[in-house]
Amino acid sequence: RWKSLAPHDLASTTDIEKSIVYHTTYTLCRHRYNVDKTAMYSATSHSVRDLLLKEWNTTQERLHVTNPKRCYYLSMEFLLGRALDNALYCLSTKKEYAESVKALGFSMEDLLEEERDAALGNGGLGRLAACYVDSSATLEYPVWGYGLRFKYGIFKQIINNEGYQDETPDYWLSHGNPWELRRDDIKYDVQFYGYVATKMNDAGESRLSWEGGEKMYAVAYDMPIPGYDTKNCGNIRLWESQPHNLFDFGAFNNGDYDKAVNDQKRANNLTAVLYPNDNHDSGKELRLKQEYFWVSASLQDIIRRFKRSKRPWKEFSDQVALQLNDTHPIMAIAELQRLLVDVEGLAWDSAWDIVTKTFAFTNHTVLPEALERWSVPLMEHLLPRHMQIIYDINLFFLQKVEKQFPGDRDLLNQVSIIEESQPQQVRMAYLAVVGSHKVNGVAALHSELVKKDLFPAFIKCFGPEKFINITNGITPRRWLYQANPALRDIITETLGSEKWVTHLDELAQLKKFADDKAFQKKWMDVKYRNKQRLAKWISTNMGIDVSPDSLFDIQVKRIHEYKRQFLNILGVIHRYRELCEMNDSERSKVTPRVVIFGGKAAPGYFVAKLVIKLINSVAKVVNNDESIGDLLKVVFIPDYKVSLAEIITPASDISQHISTAGTEASGTSNMKFVLNGGLILGTVDGANIEIRDEIGEENIFMFGTLADKVPDIRHNQKFYGVLLDANLQAVIDLIESGAFGDASIFNPLIDTLTYGGDYYLISEDFDGYLKKQTEVDDTFRDKTLWAKKSIMCTAGMGFFSSDRAVREYADKIWNLKPIPSE
Ligand code: 26W
């Protein structure tokens, strides 16, 4: 009977219309004549969701039957952005839905704009996780993401009248979220605090057991992740905290209502908000609680699934691969060891063998302030049994090292998971290295620095093979197919098929057309239209008029000293100074430029927030200087997020990726810009280097100190001080003259160039930067040359597909095979 009642297909537009009307009536409970855009977006999304859930179910059924090895991607952050447009493309039904929506009196474009971004992430790491689940679903790998369902994702950024960043909470669930499914039946206990007791098990052996403390529930929410051109559907499972003792009736009956709701408040707080720090460890107890809550629930879920297979524990790592996305989920190593030893009764060594064969660790940063360390007293208080286990892991590891290198006390100190500071600290990255079978960096240079600077002593213990590189990638579906329909269409027309969407190497065929005048014209027309689209957004939303004929120069990413937005704005001031000194005939030769910034600063990062203020102060002066006109405009786009990136990225002529060499692990927006035919102005850092190797050095503007020279320069600055570059000094003088408002505000920022050295080498790199900028201006005036470079950029980007990256993880780390859907 069930078989004959298979769910509907929504094959025709009438079916689609009916399904939308159905959801309006029965899901939203709205009268048909009372449907506004928001409701229509919601009803349409529910209708599309039905299609996705059908694929979700058949995918889970298939996995249940075949029971293959699966991989779980543990990531604190998933920066997904919007879902509707992506789902429509993946299900290849956008055209049909657009027609249906139109027939019902709405426009698809408007509806897409109704959707709130799912912004459960800070920046690169979270967006990478989103690209990887897209590729896993598309390539039909059995991969699930595990994370937290934050009620508040990254804050909404507002630029106030004075040009400073203000933060407001972003309650992204205010209109409901059609893209998630709450699973009330999937619920686990998570414990905190308490003490360790010795208990007898059934066999009469004494076992350590974690007792007492506080308990919360973790409830599952699933977000289906559609694959492109496949019936396979992936999943992200996010945990929400809920109170365990729904009510303290004792307290309630005694009239102590405050106490009665206390438990509930605490539980509701736990997954309320994402920490807005990027590359900076806050060290807060609530954060450690979030991390443990998430890995504990995820492991319980994974173990429950493993147990259903009835296989022996020693086969766990043949069934399960666990990828640790940075230091945030590393407690999972101690937690799995605890579950295997204390709960399942395995011997320590057998359990540890399983743990180390199951976990692998991805490092995303070499900045020391971003590597999590937890104080031993905090951990003893919150997770007493885990602290013991970490001590034991460390002890057994150090004993092994001592055996291998007798008497090498230095080495023991260097690799100890416990840092002997006051108080002692647990170095989470070290725990990850000891507890994983592979450690990877995210770009070639970065992976070398991981070995050389972060874990040199571990190479001695484990050999170099444990440390590998997997260069990041981005999904071509969202970042070209969806974000740049005009470019998509001419690529498909020129290559004769859409094969490139899942085989990005096919783009290399565009190289043959790089000198073709007619193709160049089409190509640059698309770029122009994308610049018009962005100019329109800026004019509508910010009231600033910029000309699409100008060179669009874009830097959008989190605001951080190492990313050097400061260098960019100092360069803008230099350009403004020069323009001010020119006569009309000189000005007529200048390439007009729009310099666009965007990005959030962590709320507590004073210097980064001051950079935003400086950019806005400069923008105010320059944009209102009538004598400058279109020759220079400066725009700070507020609240940069995934959905804005989709408009911004296709519109660049140049984008800036100018981190101090050795500081940006990879960068992924660099890949997005180049994929969309934008050129890069960048340093010899992160993935810029591999992008150069793929597209050819003649197609990228590179400058600046090389990574291996940075330490010496910093060292010398400490001794001899910093002598500022002459042009930089003139720029600083202009700021200090009050040209951009009260100069004293900017003192703390200017001080970062001199006091205690210019740590990020802004002065050192300033001259090289300005010279490259001049080269950019000159090259842009040669339209044919520029068009050719732009085409060669896109054509060379095949390697940077997240499909390639995920395949590398599957082959080199997870030992995972695709499970075809048909
Ligand atoms: C503990 C606080 C904290 C929070 C987030 C520390 C570190 C992070 C992330 C690792 C920061 C991050 O997003 N890193 C970026 O990861 C990208 C994906 O690999 C890289 O492309 C970027 O270069 C790297 O900065």
C-alpha cells in the first residue's frame, strides 16, 4: 500500500502552482487573497523543500541499505547563505518555478530577495564548510556536516553616522526557516561539571565514571543539502540546546519561580549565539560548553548509527571518518576515547587505536592568537573526566617520545599537550595532532608553514607523511553558475555544454578564445553588466553614484590587521593626494577608480574597527570633493555577507588579497573573483601563489615581501625602529593634518606602524604596492589586453573547484567512495 502511494513529483507547472497554493493554505494557514512576498517566498520554499525531502529520503534509504563508510565533517560554522535559488538550480526546475510564481502574480527575482541568509559562520572557514557539503552532495559522497543551530548567527553590521561599525543581533529565524527540519525524536543528553567516581562494572572490574553535574538535551535539526545534477541529497545536522528538567517543580511549588526557570534559561542560552571572533580565541567558558555540547551530541548520534550496523568496534574506522574543522571540535578526541573506555568498556589501547584511525584535523591559520588553548582549571571544572583523559593521552604519548628520543627534555616540552604556564593550558591543536592520522593545511605555502612554524617538533615524532596539503576550493555552482548567469550563459554557449559546472577543468578550453575579438567583446559586456548591477545596488542602498566605466577595485573580507585593509586605504589616500596636485591635463590621463570595501570587524577588535572608521572618513571627504568627480570614489558596503558577495564578486575588475606574506592560510574569495574574470592584486601568500601558477604570472599583479623574509624584517625593526616610506609618511601627515576629521582618533591606528615595529609590514610593502597599482591603471587602459587577461583568469581556475578538494579529502584522508544515486 505504501509503495503505491509514493510522494508527488511536481512535474508540471500546474502541479507546482497547486503545491504552492497548498502550502499557503495548510503550512502557512493563509487565505489565498492574503499572500504577500514574504508568504509567497515561504510557500514556494516549502514546495521546493518537498522535492528535496524526497531526494533526502531516498538518499538515506540507499545509505541505510548499502551501509558504506561515511564521513562526518565537524564544523562549528556553516556559512550557507540563501538556499532557494541553489535548490532550484540543483533540482533543475528554476524555469518551471519561475513561470508558476509568475502565473500566481509574483516575480521569482523578488522572492529570492526575501530570503534571509543563513549566516552561521564568521568568514572563510564557515563558507569553506558550506562549499564542501555542496561538493560532497554533488559528487555523491556519503558526507554529513555536524554543527550548532545558533539562533543568532554573525551579527548584522550597521555603519553609523560617524562612520563606525555598530552591531545588532541578526535573528535570522524571525520568519521561520523552511530549510530546516526539527527532529524531536533525535535527542541526546549532554553532561557538564560533576565529578569522577570509581564504579564496579558487571564483570567486577573497577571503572572510572563521570557523575553528577548538569544535563541538557541536544535536539537535532536537519538541513538538506542538494547536489547538482544528481538525485543525491546531503545533510547538515545542527544541534539545539534544551532544558533537561523541564521544570524544577520543587522550587516552583515553593514560589521560587526565578530558580524554576533558571535551568531553562541556561539551556536556551547555550546555542543562542555564534561567537563573532575570527582568528582570535576568546577563551570563554560558554564557548567551551558549546564546543563540547556539539561534539558530544554528534558522537552519540554517530555511534548510535554505527551500532545499528552490528559490526565490532575494531571496524569503527572502516565505517566512520571524522574531519575536525580547525581546533573548535577537538574535544571530540577525548570524548570518543571516554565513550569507548568508560561507557563501552574497551581497553585504553584498543580505544586509542580506533580514535587515531578515525580523526583527521584541518588547520586554517598559523596566527598564534587563533589557536585555542583551554585553561586546565576551567576544563577540570567543566569536563573533569576529559581532563584526566587528556592527561593520560599526553602521558602515554610523551612516554613513547621519551622511548624514541631518550633524554630529550626539550623535545618533550615542545610536544607536550599541556603547556606549563600559570595556570596550565591545554593546547588543543597539539591534542589534534596526537589524536589524528592526518593533519592538513589549506594551501601549499600554508601547509609548509604548518610543518615549519606550528608543529616542527611533531615532524620528528611522527615523520613528515602525517602532514599534508589540500588546497581549498569553492563551489562553481554558487560562485559562477548562480551568481553570474550572464557569464554562465556565454561559457556554456562557447563550450557547447554545461559539463564545466561539474568538471571545472573544462574552462581551460576558453583559452582558445582569449584573443578572439568578438568573444572578448561579449566577455567584457558581461563584466560591464555585472558592474552596472552592483552600481545600482550601491546607488539604491547607499545613495552613492559610481560609474561602471571606472575600474572597480574590491576588497571584501573580515577586517583584520593581517589582511591589511589599512594598507589599501592608505593607498587610496595617496591616490587622492596625487589627484589633488594634478592639473586638468594630467587628470585627463587618470584611470577612474571605485574602491570598494566590505567586511565585519570582531566587536571587541578595537584597531580593526578603527580601520572601518578611517575608510568611511576618507570616503566622506573624497566622494564629496567635486573637483575629483568620478576619478576616485570610495565605498564601504555595510553588512557584507554571502548574498551580497554574490552581487559583488562578479563585478570586480581588480580585487585585493594583500595579507602580509605567511599570514593568510589560503583565502577563498581570491578564487571566487578570479573565477568570475576579475584580476588579482595580491601578495605572495596563501592560495594567491597557486592561482598565479595556474593562470600564469602575466595575469596577476603581485607585490610585497616574501614569507621567508618576514621574520628577519620584524627582528630588525625591533632593533632599529621603523623608518616610514616617504610616500607613506606624506599620507600619515595628511591624516594628521585633520584632512579626514579629528586626527587624534586615528592615533592608535597610526601607532601600529611605528610603536614596537610595523608588525604587518605596511611600510615595507608600501612602495611595491603603489607601483603595482600604477601598473593596474596602465593595463586597464588597454581594453584588449585586459579582456584577454580576464578570460585567461577564468580559464585557469579549474583546479580551485571544491569538487577537486573534496575528492582529495576522500582519497587521501577519508578513504571514501561515492555512492551513486542511479
Ligand atoms: C577560536 C576563534 C577562531 C574562530 C575562527 C579561530 C579561528 C577561526 C577560523 C579558523 C578563521 C578562518 O576562517 N580562517 C580562514 O579559513 C579559510 C578556509 O580555510 C582560509 O581560506 C583563510 O585564509 C583563513 O583565514
